[in-house]
Amino acid sequence: MTEKTTHFGFETVPEAEKAGRVQGVFGSVASKYDVMNDAMSFGIHRIWKDAMMDWLAPRPGQKLLDVAGGTGDISFRFLKRAGAGHATVLDLTEPMLIEGRKRAEAEHLGASLDWVVGDAMALPFEDNTFDVYTISFGIRNVTRPADALAEAFRVLRPGGRLMVLEFSQIPNDLMQKVYDLYSFNIIPRMGQAIAGDRESYQYLVESIRQFPDQETFLQMVRAAGFENAKYRNLSMGIACLHSGWKL
């Protein structure tokens, strides 16, 4: 039987290896992850995450599952917008969750948050548990994104909402070339300078190029069972928000 393979950046690897490699990347950069996000995007990732919250419009009392939630950035925003609610941050990489827990304690949000080490493709939760499922800049690191979307559908309550924020493709070829020049030449150097880790950021840039474009991913969201699925480009398509409902 042929072993199933997937991509890890531009490299082809056995499917069984990918999660461990992704864990290695994020374990390596955990303590500098938030600083690097600001540096790489000139702080624009904050605007994208605010746009996500604007479209999501969190309501008091909602239960959020934030998958690949890392240091809790989305969960903190969600809880502040909702006013009252609960967020569960799930991530494959424990060092990322440890950084997030430190932030939660500093911001006195600990009581509204749970931190769970787990896999997006096999969520350790009952069916119909959450009102909202978010995954930000995480689904491209999942070995089988379709499995993650199926799990999202399973754990959401009827009437629940999926929202995915991910890097995407710029519809303009010239702009895409300029962006690629920046991504491949500057970001790995920043990773070396700020996080002491060039290779992890080389992978992160390559993984963006391997991710499906907006329309292809929209079809994947629909195939998982989500209704009223649509997307919005951010910063000309450098990033994109996909939304869907479990009806």
C-alpha cells in the first residue's frame, strides 16, 4: 500500500509526519509568535482580526471554540466583544497555549478560558457543543483541512457559525508577484532576526502558497455541510475570511 503524502511547505512528506513537524515549528517560535505577527504584517493582522470580529458580531453568553488558537489572540477579542461568554482554545502545540495562558492571567480573563492540547482533525468534544468555531491562520497547517472542517461542523450546535481567517491569493498577478518577493525574501530573514529561526518562517511562507484559493476553499466549506457560505477578501486577498453556518 502506498503511503499517503501531503505538503510541508514545498516539501512532500508522509501524512503521518506533518503534525509533528508543524508542532516543531510552533514550539520553536511560541515565545516570539505575537511579536513576529506584528513585524511580518506591519500590525495589519490586528486589523484583519478586528474585521473578523466585526463580521462575527459575538453575543453575550456564546461558547467559542478557537482551533489552532495558539496564544489566544482571537479568544481574547471574542470575549471582550461578547462582554460575557466562554472560549476554549485548542492547539496542537503546548508551548503556544502556555504563552496564551500567561496573557490570560495578565488580562484577568482566566476564568472565561480553557486551554486544550488537541488535533483539529479529531476534536475531543461532544457533538453540538459550541456556538462559534474559529480558526485563524491555522487551517493551512492541518494535514487534511477537509477533516478539520467536518469536525467543525460536528461540534457546532445547529445555528452555529464557522469562521476561518487565512492567508489567501491576490487576484492581481503583478501584486501577487510583489507580495511573493516580500514573503520569500524578507519574512524568513525577520524570523532569523526576531525569533532566531529562519526555517520555521520559510515553512510558513511556503505553506501560504500551497493553500487553496478563495473559491476552492469556499467549495470545501460547502462540502463539509455549511450553508450560506461566503468569503470576504482582506487587503486585496492577502488574507481572506470564510464564513458558514450549521443550519
